[in-house]
Amino acid sequence: MSVPPRFRSTDSGERDFRSVLGPTGNKLQRKLPGMKLENKKKTTTTIESKDEKTKKKPDPPASPTTTLKQCSSLCSSLLRKNSASMTASYSSDASSSCESSHLSVASSSSCKKAVRRSGSVSSVGACARRKQVDEKDDKVGASGGSNGDCFADGRRRCAWITPKADSSYVAFHDEEWGVPVHDDKKLFELLSLSGALSELSWTDILSRRQLLREVFMDFDPVAVSELNEKKVISAISLLSEVKLRSILDNARQVRKIIAEYGSFKKYMWNFVSNKPTQSQFRYQRQVPVKTSKAEFISKDLVRRGFRSVSPTVIYSFMQAGGLTNDHLIGCFRYQDCCVDAETTTKAKKTERE
């Protein structure tokens, strides 16, 4: 490779050394001993260094006496200005504060009351509406009942029984619902019908009740446990296949309970100490969907292999079978069921004696 020629000045004394890029930046080469170099005034490095020197020259420090005098004069002037402004603001705000002090206190207290009340506005409204409903129900009860006057017999029934209800549903309420049952077949029937409530209403179930009795041998648990599944599934137009199979399985488990306890009624009534629960509900909204007792019975039945026996189903079974009396106290059947419960308990005591 060819190297470009270097041009050197003839006068070695006038030779200028350029900066070299080292590891710590650009540095100037040191002057070799015995060489005389002329400092050029027009180079940028010298100009920048001179400017920096002129800029970085600090002012001569002031004497301590002058600084103390300046500080004292400044402090005194600031204090005078602050005092003047404070007096002016106090004098200007005095009248306005005197006039508006009671208003501000009143507004703050009202705001606090509003904030406190805002959290309970919904609850207060709900209580007021509930009180209105209760007052209407009380008036209805005092006058004999709105639905009681519309019925042909003039009797007052539970709120969910209306004059437009199906006759079979009204008859079930008046004759069976809430009456203590101590027959194994009847208890197994009510348990099976209550299990169908997840698919049908009481009106639909009662309309198919006779056909279900024919299919399931009058709900005799021993006879149902021996039925053929194909024969039972043929009645799928009445209930779903799941409910039909659950009735078969439950009949087998009831048969085991009869062998263990002697009867299905003895097993069921032991949960309530052989005495119906008198709820004494006044309004329909007070009637629960399930209770802790129903949950306990449901768990025990599931442990034994029963199907379609959720706590809701079991509580409906307890209501229908008379294990609990959930007739409203304004209903004419409430006292009748209480009397039936007392007579059954007395009869059982005499049998034991």
C-alpha cells in the first residue's frame, strides 16, 4: 500500500504539536527538552481557556460586618411588611367571619347529618315500605281478609292461596298441607312429590298425582323398590327420567331404613323429637325456603344414598308432612293443625305408657 506523503515544515522551531487521542481524552504533547515553541493566540484552545478563566473568576468575599448589616435590614423590612398585611387581613375578615360563622357551623353540621343519613336512606325506605305492607295486611286481617271475602266459604287462607288458584291446590292446602303424617306410604309419597318441585309446581304435580300413584304402586316403598326400571321410565311423560330414577333409588333406601328403625315415620319424626314445629308466621315473607333442621336431614339422607333431597326439597316435605306448621297465623288452618299436632302427641304418649 502506498502511504500519503507527509509535509513537514522546514523550520523545526516553528513546528506545532497536535493533540493526541489517549485513553483519558485529548491531551497535548509535552514540550521536548531543548525545544522552543511559540504560543499562538488565535488557537481555539487558548481562547476557550481564557474565556473560562475570565468567567470563573470569583468575586472578592464581602466582609462579615457588611453581611450582618444587610441581613438585619432585610429581616426588619420583611417583618414590617408581614405585620402590616396581617393586620389588614384581620380587620377585613373580622366582619365577614362574624356574620358567616353561625352559617358555616350550621352548614357543616347539616352536611354531617346528611352524610350520616345517606348510608341508611335505603334501609329507612325499605322499612317504611315494609311497614306500609304490614299495615295493609293488618287491615285485611281485621276486616276478614281480602281473599277470604272472595272465597265462597268466606274463610281466610294463607297469602299464597288466592281465589284464582286451582281447586286441587286449594283442597291440598285445606286438607293435607301441614297436617302431621305418620304413615310410611304417605310420607314416601310426599317426599317423592316434593322432589318434583324443582321441575314442576304444586298445581302441576297434584294434577298428575293419581297417575303417579298408579305407576308407583300407591307409593309403597317396598313394592316400588322391586319395580322394573323399564316400566317406570315408560312414564316419562309425567316426570323426567332423573326424577323417576330418583324415586326408585329412594324407595330402596327407605326399605333399608324400615329394616333399621322399624318404620320410615320413626326415622323422620325423630329429627323433630316427635313434635311438629309451630312457626307462628304472620306474613308470607317470613316463611323461609329452608332451615338448619332441613339441611341436617338432607345431609343424613344424602349420606344414606337418597337422591333429589336438597334442603329446599326437604323443607317442602316437612311443610307438607306436618313436621312443621307453616300456615300463617291468620289462616283458618293454623289452629286446626295445632290441634292435630296436640292430639297426635297425646296419643303417642298414651301408647308409650
